[in-house]
Amino acid sequence: MEKKTVKTDLVIIGAGPAGMTAAIYAMRAGLSTVVLEKGIVGGQIAQSSIVENYPGYVSITGMELSEKLRSHVLALGAVIDEFDFIERVEFSGEVKRVITESKVYEPTAVIFATGAVHKPLLIRNEARFHGKGIHYCALCDAAAYKGKTVGVVGGGSAALEEALYLANIAEKVIVIRRKSSFNAEKAIIAKAEQTPNIEILYNTDLLDAGGENMLEYALVTDVVTREERKIPMSAIFAYIGSVPQTELLRGCIKLDKRGYVVTDEDMKTNIDGIFAAGDVRSKRYRQIVTAVSDGAIAALNAEKYIVSMKKGMVQK
């Protein structure tokens, strides 16, 4: 069956904070805009139990914030195409193409905002206990561990935020941190340290997990003494970093050594008319507010590029 060809000013790939902000700015600039998302709107924030560092909200769930973004974008008239898998992109010719399972999009400009996904735990039994005690989303899976002991692995703000969320559900939360400090906001660290049912194990590394049909314990080691021990727990929630979603761009867009998209401050990539925004971009800080900023900048510069192309002048 021949796929339908859709011509549009702008295609935004990814419906997280960066992509949705770009869509808002693009629609307000009068650009015909399509947002493609292989999953659900919101990206990683849709799975966040609580967001407390986004301006204007003292506290809001990730799902609530995601829905507000969706409503805003749809109110402006943008098209959001969810669950339409992107097969490939073609950026080398005169006409840019984004080919999905059902359509061929031919946009003047593209904003790549696919974000990043959680890194898996690199332990022998990760696959065995994935979904049976090893999880990557507290909001999704915490309810199953009400009144039980659970672990959290990670050293950033996300790990401690999830530990605080889990503390409201589990009897005890054990945070496993292989270093002597956290790379997190001081306020979050202080809150976690002051929460009675959160225990923080500094200088402790996760070696493996064990049990019969379900996870029953974590095997850890003291990184100083090298002493190993088993800690009884029913689940381990992992927050150890992320991997950029750039498989589509390999070989056609410049990436850094870790696979993130290289851009300038205007969110431009090495190909005219192709922009990147949010966590998929090579940068120092990855927060919701920085993703939103990236999305706005990318859309503003995409609009300039589209206008110049319509006038027959290729922007350099």
C-alpha cells in the first residue's frame, strides 16, 4: 500500500517538554506543524511521580504537566501523531523526508527532540528480574510495593526525587550510592536525609540482585572495604543516567562521542534546516526548564529558516 505524502512547514520528532514547547512557538508563528511521537506525550516527565522545580508549580505530577502541554499544543491547532513509528529519515537531498509506518512527511524544517531513556542496570540478573523487582519508573510500579522495603540506585536529583516518592508508599527506602556524595540539588539531598524511612548507603555499589521468582535481595559491596553483603528488599528502582534516542540520526547528523546531537546555541545541527532540542542535545544540564528553553529557541530559528526558504534564500 502506497504511503500518503504530507507536506508541512515543520516536523517535530518527540513530544516531551522540548518538542511540545517548539510546537507552541511554531504554531504561534503561523507554521503548519506536525508532532511525531512513538510513545506518549510528555516523554520521561510523564513517568515522573512529582515535579517540584518547574516555574509556576510548587508541586505537580509529571502526568499532569504532560497533559497541560498536550492541551496547549492542541488548542493552537498543531497535529500530534502518536504511536506512528518512524522508519527512517532522509536529510541528504533537496527534499527532507521523515518516513513513518503510515506516511511520508516532507517538511521544510525538522526539530529533533526525542530525548533520552534510562540506562539499564549493568548487573547479571537485570533481565531476569526486569519487571519482577527491577524497575525504572516509581510512578508506574511503586504501588506493588506498599509496606515493603525497596532500593533506589542513582546519584542525581531524579534518584532522590523517586526515593522521596517511594517513601510515601514503602515501609523503607534504601538509596544505594557508589560515591560519597550526590550530584543533586541541595534541597532534595537535605529532604532525603531528613526523611525517617529513607536510609542512604554512601560508597556502596550494586553488584547484583537475587531471589526465586521475584527479587528478594540486593547484593552490594562497600567500595572502600570491598566487603560484600546481601540486603533484603522487594524491588530496586534504577536512576543511573540516560542514553540519547539518536538511532535515526546516526550517519547523517553530527553526534558527540556519547551519541548526543551536536548543535550551536541556535539549536542548529550540521545540516541546514535540521535542529535539535532538549535532552537529546549535547549539553551540560538536562532539566525540564532547559528542554523548554531549547524548544523555544529551535522553533524560533526554524521559523527564520522556513521563511528564508520560502523567499528562495537559503539561510547560512
